[in-house]
Amino acid sequence: MSTDNRRFKLIPTDQLTKEQQALTEAIKSGPRAKLASSGASKPGPLGGPFNVWLRSPGIGNLVQQLGEEIRFRSSIAGKLNELAILVTARHWTSQYEWFAHHKLALEGGLNPEIAEDIAQGRQPAGMDADETLVYEFSVALHETQTVSDELYAKAVARFGERGVVDIISVNGFYSLVSMCLNVDGTPLPEGTPLPLPSLKK
């Protein structure tokens, strides 16, 4: 029995409008299509956040272009980018986002214990200097809506102004993705347990 209760139902490929077809082709012909774990590389209707964005193709195309820039052309190393995505997924308790990026973070070299601490709402032990900086910057953004002068100065000294903008952007972009996924109720693959526990406030 299917447990697919998503609000934005998958659209069969033969029922897409011209604008939706163009967006689908843009996503499936981009760098995401080369990743085996990406929904863009699989046949059939687009899933995940792409399925949500099909409802507003103009916004969807701009958003997917922004996501491509953040994922594949950031000045921040892939492991650190994925660390920021995990912090964002945890903040929003976005189960699908965590599921999609946890594997990518580990493949990028993130220690599984760091990811587990984030999932449990704990500040990870054993992070290196760059991981600590990205973690603290990302957490501060989500929890206080800004960063301190000291943290900003550290980030600029280490990553430059472009790097700081890239860190802000990955957190902001995946907040939008998490919103889309959470409103949709995007399901995990059949039989997959929810990876993120509820955190007591």
C-alpha cells in the first residue's frame, strides 16, 4: 500500500504544459542529471522539490538555476556546503532534505558522527576549524537571524567575502527547499524510517 500523501501530486510527463516541459528539460539536462542519487537522473516524473516548482515554472526555473550555482559552483568546499545543508535541514526538520543530503555529506568526507550529532540537535564534537566555522555561522543565521561581528570577521578572514555570501546563500536556498518539501509532505522512499527525531523545545 502506497504512503504517498504528498500535496503536490506527481505530474505524468505527458500531462506537462510547455512551460513545465521546458523546466523539466532544463533540470534533466543540467549537472544534477549526472548524479545517480538525484531525482533529475531518474526516468519518469520529477519528484522532490522539482515537482513542487513545476507548479510555478517561471519561479521554478530561476530557483533551479540558483540551486545549480550553489551546489556546483560554490567557492565553499563540497563537504562544508553539505554541512550547511544538514544544519538547515535539521533546523526545519525537513526529513526529505536530510535524507537526500546526508549521503552526499558523508560521500564528501563529513564524519558520520558529526552528522549524527546535528540530527540529534547537539553541537558536534571533533569538527575541524572550517567545519566549526561553517556550523557556527549556519546555526547563528537560523537561530538569531544574523551573525556576530566576531563570527563575521572570522568567516571573511577564512573564506573571503564571496565565501561568506556563498555560506549565506546555501542556508537561505535550502530553507526555501525545506519549506517546499515540508508543505508538500514529500515522502521518503517506501520503507525508509524518518531520519530526524523531533527535538524538544
